[in-house]
Amino acid sequence: MLLFKAGYVTPGINANGSAFPSPTDCLPRRGSMASMRRLLALTLTTAIVLSACSIGTPLGESNVQFVAERPAQIDWTRTVAGYPISGSGRAINLEELDLIAAGFDLIPQPLLDKVSPDALFRVAEGGQVSSLASAYSKGLDIYLIDHTFEVADTPVVMQSILTHELIHVAQFAALVDESKEASFVVTDNAMERSGLVGDFAAAAGWSSFIDGDTLTWTLADPKGTTAYGRSDPVEDMADSVAAITTGAEDTISRSRIDWITNWLDTDLTTLTRGTPWIPAASENSSSTDPLFAVELASQAGIANPAPVYYVWNTDSTSIEHMAGLVRQGLATHGWSGTFTAIDDPSIPRVAGLFSIGGRTMWVEIWDFPRGTNISGGPDKPLLAYVVNG
């Protein structure tokens, strides 16, 4: 989710602008950090009128700085993954900081070589964002709220949230760079009108038209992105990068993948290495009961299990075939391992330990459609990835 406030600073004057919210909330979704640091302030020389969702200078001013407003009260400050993080209105929680660090550790290096946040803030949700929002960005800063840590129960989910917001930081930085041109004039929908977003939109199949100050986007084929990404190209770009870097590249169109790998000057293998493989026809699910062999996973070294489940709409004719697809998908992401059948008279199941470098992951497949005497389970196969939380 993207949110920022514009402040216009002249000698002895500090006036705040209006909020620029994203259309909706952010769905759950590394590096030369110093080289990508940018100033939060940009001197603008063109005179344009301030309106909601815009950047500009008040009438009569010719030399104005654009800044992203930050919390007035800071209760604590630490460093996580090389970035300063400050708390405002929330006591420090070391487990949260560990989760943030683990999430950053999973983000592919080419992305952090391309963009880094200037700072992170841990704040309460407040009244300016949707109660469903997982996080938001303002300028070059990322804000993590109460709901962030209700949603992000594993490092992979935190990685997805951070990646989504990093893309908004990159979009903002590109807009700032474009604003240096004397001919650059922004009225409404600032991010959507930037050259970076426009370039992505063209590659992804978006078309637009302007009626007065209203910019309307239309997506030719909505199947190539996430449900949230269909709202506009700003969120499409953020969600597409997050999907690819968390192992769900099969859910994203080839045109988006090609644009993103070109933008990051890397390849798909690098972006997906070490991520789980998420089938295209699957949906994230949850369970109050563990849908994996807890004792076997523990014996395999998963001491603090953090499971993620996917209900898989597959036409595979056997659990052996599904196991082969998962093993092949994980292999493309650098994981190695094998499946073994689990003796369960009620449902066909396979499980195995997969590894990459020093990391391990317990993987199970439950063939619910071919189970017997089962109630309350899904009507499709279930894929479980279990890592140390």
C-alpha cells in the first residue's frame, strides 16, 4: 500500500499537504544499500497547483522542497538489516524486529541493489489506512503497523510485505527523479503518471485515458497478475515483484516477469532461488490443526514449525504425480530433497525434507479428494511448506 503526505518547505514556513492513499489495502504478499539512498527532499522549480494525490508547489512559490512527513514522536530506534527502524506509539518488540530481519534476509539481492528504504517505522494503524492494510509507504519510508504482525506469521509473508512496499519506494524515487525535469508537471494520480509505472503498465497490458484530471486504467488480460494487482498498475507492479520473489512466478504473466527481470538486471532463477514453489492454480489456506507430520518434521530438524498451506486445484491423477511436480518446481528454485509416503489409512500423503545451503524445509502433500472418512478438509489436494519460525 502506498501513502504519503506532501510537505512544502520554504524559509521559515512548513505547511503540510494532504494524504495520498492507495485505492485499497496491501495484500500479504537485499547490496549496495548506501548507493541507493536518496534524499527525502527534492527542490522543485516548476509551479503547479497542489491537489489531493498530487505533488506540486503552492501558487506564488518558485523554490519549494517536497518531503515525506514522519512521526512527530519517536519512542525508540534500532537498526534492522542495515536500516534504521523507529517506534512511535508502540513499545519495542524484539521478536518483531527479528521477523523483519528474517524477511529482509529472504529478499533477493538484485532488488535491494536497486532500491532500499530510507527508514522504517513501527506505528499503530491509525485512522489514515484501511484496517485490512498490511503495511504502507510514505515517500522513501516503510511503515509497519499492528496488522503487519497479525498477517506476517512467517519470514516469507514478511518478505512479501516488505517487497511490495519496497516497490512503492522505488516508484516514488523514480517520480522524484522525473520531477527534476523542468517540464514535469503532476496534477493527480502522481505515481500512476510516472514514467516507471507507465513503462511497466505498457509491458503488462494496461491502457489508460485521461478525462480532465481523472486518469482511468484498463487491463486487457487480468489473469496475469494478482487480484489486488488488477486495481491499477502501481499495485500491479508491486504485487507482481512480490509474487515472483516469494516463489509464485507461475501466477504472473511472462510479460511481467520479463519486464521485472530486465528492470532489476537479473534473471528469474536468481529472483526465485530459495523460495518455495507455489503452483499457479493454488490458494493460500489456513488450519487450526497441523496438517503435517509434527513428529517427523521435528526429527528432521524443524524445531519451531511455521507452516504455510496451499490448496491446489490440480488435475493430477495421483499423489505420486503431484509429488513429482512439487519436487521439480522446488528444484528450479534450488531446493533438493525427496518425498516418502506416510502411512495414513484415511488419506494418501507424502512428505520429505528439502534443503538449500544451510536452510531446510519440511514439505507435505495431502490428497484430500482421495481420502476416506474425512470431514472438514478441503476438496482439493493440500501442499504444506514448514520452516523454522
